Amino acid sequence: MSRGSTPSGGLAPNGRRVSVGVDPRLGVDPRLGVGVLWWCLLVCAGRTAFAATGEGGGHEGTWLNWLYSVQIGGRPLVRGEAAIAFAWSLVAIVVLALVCGLGTRRPSDRPRGLQTLLEMVVGALRNMVIGVMGPRGVEFVPFIGALFIYIALMNLMGLVPGFMSPTSNLSITAGLAIVVFTMVQYQGVREHGAGYIKHFVAGVPMQFPYVMLAPLVFAVHLVGELFRPVTLALRLFGNMMAGHKVLMIFIGLVVGLARRWIPVPVQLPNMMLEILISLVQAAIFSMLAAVYLAGVLREEKAEESQLV
């Protein structure tokens, strides 16, 4: 065997060594698509099994349903699906902490493996946030980036057998929306101080008789500001809950067919669509948070330009 070839690879036209099955023009392995398809099929089978053997007082079967049976002082530790969703959100935090810890355990100037993936994700999020918020968006990359990764992971968790998507519960999405609302208001007060109140009467000349419209404009802007977290929470909850319910309907159909020895994964196309929807919804939530923060920063820039 020559030095220029190995059992698992060869040389591309540009001299780069690639493994068998890798298209040198694309730089990717075409077998990746087959692997993803098999993964989806396995997930379909697992989700079907858990749907058929659900437990926990009529709730959908998950690995954390044993919490329903835990009692402290004669009282159940967990009541309702909101508590289970909160427990799964904590699982998502632990998973992210472990992944980030492993990826940054031994940082190198020549990243490899998990560090490469993390740097690619951080770089993409940084460019996305700066594109929306401008140069000052760098300050908010940790906040917006953490929102996107956290929400995306929670959305995708519902596709794993025995797991639950916490964002399919309104309590979780409402908590995320309140965090964004608090961050926006804090940043507004931090940037403008007491003058932030002018944000709610923007566009109204402080001259008679126009100043008489100030209370009405203030009330309209205040209602709009308060409804931002409501729309954020309902949008994410509605999309994830609806997708989850549709997926469970298809899984129920698969269970019925499996009992007649007809193993047809009819939910597979919907699961692949759910992967896309999960990422899109995480991006929408994060970008709306960036837009709300950018509104405060752009207002400051406008005031500075008027002073100059």
C-alpha cells in the first residue's frame, strides 16, 4: 500500500486528504443524510413506544414522570405538567453546562472537535445579533445567544424519546418572556435614566395643544409595551404545543398500525419539519428580543444626533 493512500481515505485533487464517501467539492459526507434519516426513524420508534406506555396520572410518559410519586411531608412534590416542564428546563441547563464545560475545558488556538462547533455557533450568533442591533450588539451577544441556544435545545428535547419539550408549556415561555421584558426595561432605564419615560410619549410635541395628546399616547405605548411579553410567550407556546400535539396524533396512528403489524412511520415527515420549526421559533424569539433592545439603543442615537 502506498503512502498516499490509506484504507479509510485518499487525496483530493487539491491535495487535501479526505475520508471515503466525502465529496471533495462539497467538503461534507453524503452519508450524513442517511445517518440523520436513520436517527429520525429510531426517534420515531422511541416516541411511539413512550406514547403507547404513558404513565404518571394520564400524562404523557417521560423519564421524569416518577416525580409525580415523590412526596414530602405527605404532600406530592410535583403537581401538574408545569412542574415537569420546569424540571426538564433544568435538565436543559445541565446539558448546556456540560457541553460548554467539555468544549472549553482545554481551549486551543487550533480548535478541534466540540470547541470548533461551539466557536462556529458563537460566531454565527454574534454576526446575527450585530446585524440586528448594530455595533453595540456585541454587548448583548451573551444574552441573545444564550436565549437562542437554550430555547432551541428545549424545543428539540420534545423529539427525543422519553423527553419533553418545556416550551410546550405556557409557564416556561411566560418566564422567558418576562426575562426579556425585564432586560429591555432595565436597559432603557440604564441608558436614559429618568428620561426613559419620554420613550412612552415619543413623537408628541411638548407644545400646546399637542401636549394634550401625551396622556393618550402614553397609555397606548404602555399597553403595547406590556403586551410584548404576552405575544412572545403565546407565539412560542402556541407553535411548540401545536406541533407537539400534531406529532402525538401521528404517533397514535402509528401505534394503531403497529398493533396490526403495519410498521409505517407516518410521523417521520412531521418530525423532520418539527426540527426546522424548533430552530426557527428559537430564532424568532431571540431576534425579537434583539429588536426590542435595539429600539432602546437607536432611540439614544437619535437623541445624540439631534444634540449635535
